[in-house]
Amino acid sequence: MKIECHWKLVSKVFLRKVEKPSVLDLLAMDRSLPRSEIHADKWGPIIKKAREKLADDIRKAAKILADGEVTEEDLWSLTERGVQRRLSVRFGK
């Protein structure tokens, strides 16, 4: 419980400091902040749009890389690793 509270506090500080978040930053914020905080700060629509654009980009990239047998699942795994890096670096995990 103590770690969770610290995580939320640090993520709120991060949210206040971020000026131009990347897609991975937005996905990390989506996972780390309570929904009420995301909506109170009006990040909800921004995060949703970023998630939709990323999904579209991944679909397109998978089509381009199909000959190399790179799948959407492979690309989502890479994205997930990036989000996890953001969470660990930004939030001190």
C-alpha cells in the first residue's frame, strides 16, 4: 500500500511537469494515475487519441514488415517494453 501511494504521488508530479509527452509517456500516465486524475486534468482524450494512433501505426507497420514475419503482437511487445521503461525511469521503480 505504501508503494502504491508513493507511485501515485510521483506520477502526479510527473504529470504536472510534462510539457510535451510522447505516446509512451501518455500510456505510462494512463497506467499510473487514477482515472479521476486523468479526467480532471483533461488528459483522457489526449491519451485515447494517442492510443488509437499508436494502434493504427502498429497495424500499418505490421503490414509493411509482414515479409519479415513481424507481427502486430511483436510490435505491441516492443511498445510494452517502452512503457515499462518509462514507468521504471519516471517513477523510480
